[in-house]
Amino acid sequence: MTKEEINYIVNAFVEAGRRIKESSFDGVEIHGAHTYLINQFLSLYSNRRTDEYRGSLKNRIRFLIEIYYKIREKVGDDFPILVKLTSSEFFESGLAFDETKLICKN
């Protein structure tokens, strides 16, 4: 994915969050688990990028953080945003439980 495509996807998540709130739902969940796109950014196993979205955990959570905080800006502080994560991928270079705990603190 190019950075332009990443921005497009981030904005698509944001607009989905906005529509969910406008539709009177009680909250929105960002799906960052089960090898879907967000999880692919989080995992060293699947993340083969060579830019600021690869490497340290801080870099690998950048995509999720951008999505979360931009949705937060759009829906306000009083609207619940949940994030579903894989706790551990259970294979070498996969996302580990200790990393997932750190992601949750961000």
C-alpha cells in the first residue's frame, strides 16, 4: 500500500465511524484482529513495509493509532470506540501477548 492508499483507508474508517454514530449506534468497534489489515500492520510476521509503519512496536501501531484518533476527533469524546485485537499469533515473528498488552495502553 502506498501512503496515499493508507490515508484513503484511514479516512474510510473515519467516515464509517461517523456514519455509525449518526445512525444512533451505541459505539463503534475497530477490527484489528484475525490477520485482517490492521493486524497485518501490527505483526512483524506480515508487516514487510520499509517505512515508518514497520519496525518498532511504535511504528507498527501507527496505522491503528491514526484510525483511532481520527475517529475520536469525528465522533467526540462521549462515543465509545472499541478495538478488537489478536492477543497472540502463536508463531515466530507473530504478534505476541506482551506486545498486545502494550498496544492496549496506547
